[in-house]
Amino acid sequence: MFAIDDYEAALELKAKLEAATPFNVRLTKDCCELLKKQGQTLSPDQWYAVDTVAYLGDEGGILVGIQSDPEDEAVNVVSLTHVRIDPEHELAQAVTEYQLQRVRRLKLQNQKGFGSELLSQVKKTKKKKRKKGFG
């Protein structure tokens, strides 16, 4: 079994997203269809404000909490991979990279074969700590 997320990078992105709340996202069509089965009526064409960010490790990834109705206290919690962040947002590039990496690794994990085997054998390299100042 291999790690789906780079733990440190995911926590760093989570912290940046928490600091940027509230920010706007759109739900994917798949997410809206799933929520519709649960009795929620959300549109993929509407912007929703994210007010909560959480990280559940490899099992759940980064999750965001959105309110479909400001008067309602109910919050829908969805994976960051099932939303599209405003492309003008300062973290849009980082979110897109996280989404692509997570989806790619989830697909590889669910496949049997050469790619999955290679990915499971990749050893994680430790990132060097950045030194402050010169030198």
C-alpha cells in the first residue's frame, strides 16, 4: 500500500485554505448528482462559499464545508477533488495540482498492474528544511 497524499504538502495546503476562508467554489456535476440522491438540490453552475476545511488523511483527503443556504445551518462536506475553485483565487493552481495528483493516485491504487506496482515501490524522499536568512 502506498500513500495517496504527500502528508506535509496536504497539511500545508489545508492551512492555506483555512486562512483563505471564505472562498468560492463550484461543485462538479458528479457531486451534485450524488447530493441530489441524498435529497439536496445544488447546482454545478452556482458559486458556494467554503467556510470549513479539514484533512482526513489518505482515506478522505482535504474536505471543504459549504452551505447551500445561508439561512440553513446544515453544512455539506465534500472532498476538495469534487469542487472547482475560482480560477482567479490565489490558491487555484495549488488546489488544481492537489486534485490532479490525488485523483491520479486513487486511480492507480484501484488498478492492478505495472503502474500501481511502481508507485507502491517509490520511496518518499524527505524534504530539506528551509533555512531562514542567507546561507
